[in-house]
Amino acid sequence: MTEIPSLAAADRNRVLQDVLRQRDQQREDSQRIRETSFDQRLRQRELIEQDVQLGARRVQDRRDDIEARRDAQDQARDRQRTRDFIDTDNAFVQRRDAIEIELNGARDARDLNESLLQRDIAGARNETAELRTLDQRNDDLRAQLIERDIRLQERRQQERVDDIRQEQALRRSISQVQEATRNGSANAASELARGAIVDVSG
């Protein structure tokens, strides 16, 4: 009799455990479904935000292109209007022509000044070469004059030496004659005929 209640209690416990296990499984499945749904909604939100940003960027790019084309058209229109105004403004055209004439004159004057400057530079170079040539000639002439003075001094010194030698030789000859006369060398005196040339070279 005691086994029946025990079996019944075991069955109830097993049933209770099965029910609790099913509830836990259902709770886990429900939590997993909620998490999966949350992730999916989050991903969809991110995709929607990316699409919105791409759409806004495309719209901004189109606006930028439209504004750039509009600015280019406005600038071209302004340039054309300015050219038309310049072409129809006689006073401006005259001033422009006068400015061009003045610029051309200034350019011609500059070219002329450059030509004159180049000619002056060439003339200065020629003058420099001529001055160098003259300086060289002056140096050569100065050297020749110095050499001439040296030769003249050497010649004068040589002439002075020759004069001194001749004078010394003459004195020796006179001394010899006087000595011969003093010694009474009649033969030596008779040998010296009147008008004879006396050797005074020594």
C-alpha cells in the first residue's frame, strides 16, 4: 500500500519537473526571440539611417551641382556682359587703345635703351681694351727708356774708365820722358825725333 503513494508522488514530481523544464525552455526561447527581434530591429534601424544619410548626401550633391552650374552660368553671363559693355563703350575703347599705344611706346623705349646700353657696354669694353693696350705700350716704353739709361750709364762709366786709363798712361809716358831727361840720356833723347809719336798706351 505504501508503494502506490510513492509512485504517485514520483510521477507528480516527474510531471512537475517536466513542466518546469518546459517553462524554462519556453522562457529561454522567448528571451532568444526577443533578443533576435531586438537585433533585427536595430539592424533595420541602422540600414534605414544609412539609407537616409545616402539619400541626404545625394540630394546635397545634386544641390551642389545645380548651384555650381548656376554659378558658372552667372559668371559666364557677367563676363559676356562685361565684354559687351567694353565693346560698346567708346571712351573705354579709346582709353584701352591709348594704354596699348603707351605700353608699345614704353616697350620700344625699353628696347632702345637696352640697345644703347649694350652699345655703351661694347664701347666701354673697347675702351678698356685700348687702355690696356696703351698701358702695355707705356710699360714697354718705360722699360726701353730704363734699358737705354742703363746702357748710357754703362757707356759713360766705360768712357770714364778709358779716360782714366789714358790719363794714367799719359802720365807714365811723361814721367818716363822726364826721368830720361833728368838722367841725361842723350841717346834716348836723340832717339826721340821731333814730331815723333810717343806711345802713351803703357
